Amino acid sequence: MAEPGHRLSVTQGTGPELHACKESEYHYEYTACDSTGSRWRVAVPHTPGLCTSLPDPVKGTECSFSCNAGEFLDMKDQSCKPCAEGRYSLGTGIRFDEWDELPHGFASLSANMELDDSAAESTGNCTSSKWVPQGDYIASNTDECTATLMYAVNLKQSGTVNFEYYYPDSSIIFEFFVQNDQCQPNADDSRWMKTTEKGWEFHSVSITPAFSQRSQKRDPGAFVREWVAYTSECFPCKPGTYASEKGSSFCKLCPANSYSNKGETSCHQCDPDKYSEKGSSSCSVRPACTDKDYFCTHTACDANGQTQLMYKWAKPKICSEDLEGAVKLPASGEKTSCPPCNPGFFKTSNSTCQPCPYGSYSNGSDCTHCPAGTEPAVGFEYKWWNTLPTNMETTVLSGINFEYKGMTGWEVASDHIYTAAGASDNDFMILTLVVPGFRPPQSVMADTENKEVARITFVFETVCSVNCELYFMVGVNSRTNTPVETWKGSKGKQSYTYIIEENTTTSFTWAFQRTTFHEASRKYTNDVAKIYSINVTNVMNGVASYCRPCALEASDVGSSCTSCPAGYYIDRDSGTCHSCPPNTILKAHQPYGVQACVPCGPGTKNNKIHSLCYNDCIFSRNTPTRTFNYNFSALANTVTLAGGPSFTSKGLKYFHHFTLSLCGNQGRKMSVCTDNVTDLRIPEGESGFSKSITAYVCQAVIIPPEVTGYKAGVSSQPVSLADRLIGVTTNMTLDGITSPAELFHPESLGIPDVIFFYRSNDVTQSCSSGRSTTIRVRCSPQKTVPGSLSLPGTCSDGTCDGCNFHFLWESAAACPLCSVADYHAIVSSCVAGIQKTTYVWREPKLCSGGISLPEQRVTICKTIDFWLKVGISAGTCTAILLTVLTCYFWKKNQKLEYKYSKLVMNATLKDCDLPAADSCAIMEGEDVEDDLIFTSKKSLFGKIKSFTSKRTPDGFDSVPLKTSSGGPDMDL
């Protein structure tokens, strides 16, 4: 049977015969460990197919075998040997600290953060978004794509992976995690990286063979300088370092003014006309000295109270005074009188400044005891700079590798302190003031919502020719400094005040960088930052520059100072405490006189301790015709509102998310916005490390889950838009804040909007007077509680200028409370003797809550049927009466006719003849009858008859008779 090499040559056709492999053409590797922990050492050619006759496999060391640091495993005899000079080893690990190119074994991948199908088109834009080697470090992309750096290893035993990283921007995501060979990430909570405000920081993660086959980093915007994994090999020292002894586990940095090449055992001194920084791989030619290479400073006061202006070369001195055109160091100036001590200090016999004891004050000369009825206003006020105060320190932070250089960054100059010349223009010149704690007045401590423990005010100035920046940072409880304000470019002399709200050890840091360009040179040393004065109030163990009146409290040993109750001001003359008038708040840092009580704005009232003005969700508006009362209690809970989606230049979607709390809650700020980018693993309720703010209205940037790929959306960049309530009114302008009506569609119901006006204390570059917020509350009966929030249609994300924010809140709960004028009565017809009065709301109904509609009212009434019966009855009675009268007069008429006929008959007799007896008797009877009728008691009909009969004076009826002879008439 032919040898493999011959078979290979046959397959290659006319190829040459393979030679036996030399030691330089192959290397040894171990096979994977089997279940018993054993492995084999096998020879592997560097390039397969070039040689043959490799050594046979031999039994390897146990899988648990490892070498110590400074040793390597010689695979030829499988024993540990010390590294040679100029080389180092981690024993069981490997270090990557040179990033001229991507080291073997690393992979850099990129992808678009959008996960939906619509992002397929933009995915191609991310092909160039990868980790890029930058020499000393490897840097990720800075766009919206996801850049992933991966390295795979096969672990033999448990260990750690360590790396040094710089991650300054919390608005992007940076994570590190370890996966096994099934691509399952570890359960370690430390995958979310924290930002590095202090420069480069180390990160370490424990890994085990069962769960550490791959480590991965993803981010836009982070740098990695070092990566440690597991192998057995010595590596040459990188340029700028050296290892002078065998068995080194690390390489030392070359000192300044020396250099080394790769794998050196010692450093070489630079020539006299050249220089180098610490850890340099080459030397640079010294430039000629200029006026930018030195600075001036003041010496400390001597025993005679004299100071001298001194000139010093900036450290490290890299320029040469011997070259043509080089400047020389100017001679020291004449001695002048020292500036006075700072307020609260006194000058000792040897011209040093010492603090005055508690209970006394000074203007910088001698200490004076506070008079009775006053107390020292303790704090620190620095306005004279002969020496750096004991509680301040200064240093220089490298702008390239973020290492502290042990240099002086700020120099004193009598009436100000200014930035010295750094090693290079992109160094950070650091000045730090540490305050151990504060002694706020008792009235301040009683306020849990608006507590101003103290305040720091400083006057500064910057002179810049390029893109310099001055940072002001605050650190609490030794935590990382947080930048609270940044000034870019030249700024005229101005004052800045920061409110301190937590009584704890606090550090204040000023950092000045002349330029962000990575240039190791001094071109812009004339660009300086100056601080003229720093004033911190209520400092524990501070000194006093004056004594303030205090409230007097009688005691057995005489009068002593005490604090007034919360909301009480101090009368300067008598030292007595007086309560602030209603609807005012007290200026806690200067509670003297009634003028310290500041009136609350319209529609607001003070809380119990007169520390803030708030609206209790009640509002009234008077008009000439009626009074409108409002109750916004249904709107007191916090609500959230997201603006429309915004997109970055690469198409990454994000939202501006607002949280609003309108009124009530005794003035407590209820809206909370959080930055959970840097640490998403914080459990609920443990937000000590996350950056969150509390306000009436706040804003955060939200990256939705479908973009980030995480279960929850990412919230970042929280901003307070409303720290205090200015007032509530229907006017469009209040205290210089305007809510333009044209930003929202006009109200159509005739009820003006109620507008809440707020301000924020945050002063920024673009908002020099802080931010303001208006919330228009509009009556909208058809929108049930809590209603709907909207942003201006013409201004995206609630603001047109970035400083003034406007919201519209439409709700039925925003309508006035219902009153008598909002309903009317409807009266029904009378039915079955009952009449109903019903009350209904006027349409459209423009009120909510308030009084209820009255109950339906029922009354008894006379219907038309009753009056019809009355009319019929009356008509019937009248008809009967008329019938009776008709009958009566008919009968009477008959009687008269009878009498008349009798008279006519008797008239035909002779005049001498008497009437017949019967006739006369009848007449007499008639007459008698008539007399009886008229003299007796008259009935109803008798009365009528008596009034209708014509009577003679003698009481007899007269009847005219005509004689038959035609003579004169005779009355009978």
C-alpha cells in the first residue's frame, strides 16, 4: 500500500515529491480532552500539503495542567520553561494589547439594530460599521448599527476574562457577555457596562470551561485596549515596554525620555535634542521654547506678608532653550503685598491664613464674635487666591489615555485661579473642591419636597480660540462625578449657581479641556479658564463672613439662637418668628423680614410649611355673568405621552416620552424619568445607581424593544421640564411664559382653556433662563377621564425652540363644575289633576360634576274637565231660573188680562148701577189677596215681582181704564 504522500503526489499529477517536514514547518497542538481528562499532542503543519513525515502523536499532559505566570509550555518536551528576556507570559492566559490590526482569532461583525422587515433595505449601510484597530486600542462604530467583537477559545480550566474599556456615552448601549458553544449567554448580571466618566476602567468576568467558549462585545461607541483569555505562550513586549529578567509576567513601561522597540530587554535613552513621554516607542525632536511653554504663579506669603510672581516651565518640559528663536524663562517679578485672607479666615503672625473659630466671623483680617441675637452664616467663600485652599486639589488628566499625570492643572493668581499649561492641549485640567457635609436650617430640613440644603455659586470666565470646553461636575457620596453643566467656547465673566439637595459628602469638580483633538502639543496654552470666586453656603465645619439674625429663645442662661419653625421668617429687629402670610412661600436661604415671603402665583396656594406653591386641583374663574368653578382631581394622577417617532440619520427609531403630573399631591413632584441604559439589571426599587429625576413634567428618550432587541424599551437622557408651578390662569401669558393659542386647534365650546404654567431650574447652553412648560386643560365633554394628551401639530416633540414645551389635555374632567345656570325646567300639561316639572341640562352640556339635576317635581292642578262641569252646572241653573221667570210672568199676564176684561165688562153698565155683588166680592178678594202678597214676607219671586210692578203712592196698583163714554181716564 502506497504512503499517503505518494498518493497525494499521484492526485497532484506531475507535482513534486513531498519532503520530510522540518521543525520550522509545523507546530504542536493538543487534541480536545476526552471524558477521562486525557489528550494527545499532535503535530500540525503550518501549511498543509507542503511536507510529510510528521512526528507521531504522543500522550499529552493532563487537561488540568498549567504553567505559572512568566512561564510557557514547551510543547516539544511538554514542560514549563521561563520566558526569555524581552518576553512575558500570563501562564495560562493570553493578552492582546497591540491593535495595529485585528489579532488572529477575533471577528468583527455588524448588523442593523432594526429587527423588522422594513430594515432590510438599510442593513447594507452597516457593512462598514465594525470595530477598527487604532494602535493602542480597538474602537467600535459610532452610528446606530450594532457592532460585535467576538473571540472564541477552548478553556482548560476556570478563570477570568479582563479588559480595559472607555465608554463615555450613556445614550448608546454597550454590553459584554460570554456564550457557550451552543450560543447560550451566561446568566451573569454584569453584561451591561457602566459609563466611564473617569477614563479607562477595568472589567472582569469569571468563566468556566463548561460555559465560556465565546466572549462578545457589542456597542456603538466604546474602546477596548486589552483582552485576556487562555493559552500557553510567551509574547514579546510591545514597543515602549521592556522585560529585563527571565520569567516575566508583564512588561514595564519605559520612563520619559527613553524608548524601546518590540521585545526589548531594556530602554534606550533619547538623544539630548529629543524627548519622549512615558511608554514611548520612539523619540521626537525637541521644539524651540515659546511663550506657551511656561506660566506664572504666585509664591506663598512670606513672614513679611509679601508674595512674588514666579515663572515656571510647564511640565514635562519638552522644549529646548538652546535652539534658534527659543525664548528664555522670564525673571521672577518683584515682591508685592499678599492679598487678604478669604472671608472667615484671619492672618496669623507668619502671614498664613487660618479659619476663625465657630461663633465668630471675619472679612479676611481679624475674627469678631457674633453679637447677641445673631449666629454665624457658615460656609466657604473663596475670592482671594494666594495659595490653594486645603480642601481643594488640582491635577491633570490625560485626554488620550485618561491617566492622571500628577501635575498641577490650576494655578493661583491673586484675585483668580486659572488653568496652567498641560502636557498637551487635549489634557483635562482638573480642580476639585470637597465638602464634608452641610448644616442647613431646620426649616429647610422640614421640607421633604423642595429642600435646598445649600447652594454653590461661582464666577468664571473662559478665553478660547478653538473648541475648548469647561465642565462642572458634582459627585455625591464618593460616587462618580456627574456633569451638570458644560460651557463651550469663550464665555464672558458670569455667575453660575447650583442647588444642593442632598446632605452628604459632596465633591465639586471643574475640568477644562482646550481642544478635543488628539495632539500631543501645546498650541493653545493661551486658552484658559478662570474662576474668580467660589461661594458654598451652609457648610459643616465652615467659616463665616458675616452673622445673620436668628430667632431668640429664652433660657436659664440667657438668650440663645434657635431656628424658627418651618414657614416662619425672622424679624431683624426683635429676633422673633412670624408666620408668612397666606399664599406665600419663604425664601429659606434668606428668611429675614416679611419681604422673604414671596407671593404665590394665581390659582395656587402654599403648602403647610410655606416652602412651595401648588394647585390643589381647584380653580375658579369669575365673569360678569357667573363664576366658573373647576375640580381637576380626576387629573391628579401621572400620565404619560409619547411623541411621534423620530429617526436618526441611519434610520434608528426613537421616541420622546413625557410624564406629566398636573396638580394636587400637596405639591409633591410625581413624574419620574429614568436613565436605564447604563444598567438595565437594577431590580425594582433599587434605583441607587440609575440616573432618575423627579419633576412635575419630565422627558426621556425611549428606544422601543423592537429596535434594541431587549424585552423592555431603553430609556435615556432624562430631563426635567417643570420643577415648580408658577400659576394657573386662563390668560395666555404669565411671568414671561406664553402659551400660544395657535399651537393647538381652537376651542369651539366657548369655554376658555385653563393653563398651568411651570418652570425648570435647569440652565443649559441653549436655554439660558431654564426651561418652561405650559399645559392647556380644555373642556371636552365627550372625552372621559383621564381624557387625551396631545402635542402641538406645528412643533415636533412638544417644543418649537427646545426650551418652552406645550401640551394640550382634553378631558370631561376639565369642564367647569355644574351649577344652576347649566340646566332649565320643562313643565308638562295637567293630566288627571297632576302636573310634572322636569329639569334637563342645557345642550351642549359644558359642565362636569358639581350639583346634580333636581328631582322631577309633581304638583296638583285644576284640569279643563272641572271647569267644563262648572260651566254646565251654571248654565243649567240659569236656564231653570229663566224658565221659572217666564212661567211666572205668563201667569201674571193672564191675571191682568182677566182683570182688564172684568173692568171692561163693568164699564158697559150705567153709571149709577152698582156692580154685581159677586163681582165686587171678587175684586175685593183680589185686592185683599194682592195686599197680602205685598205685606207678607216676600219670597225670591215675590221680590222680583215687587221690583217689576208699578206702584201708586197709596200702595195700590194703578190700572188706567178708559170709559165707554170717552170721558177722562180714571184711575181705580
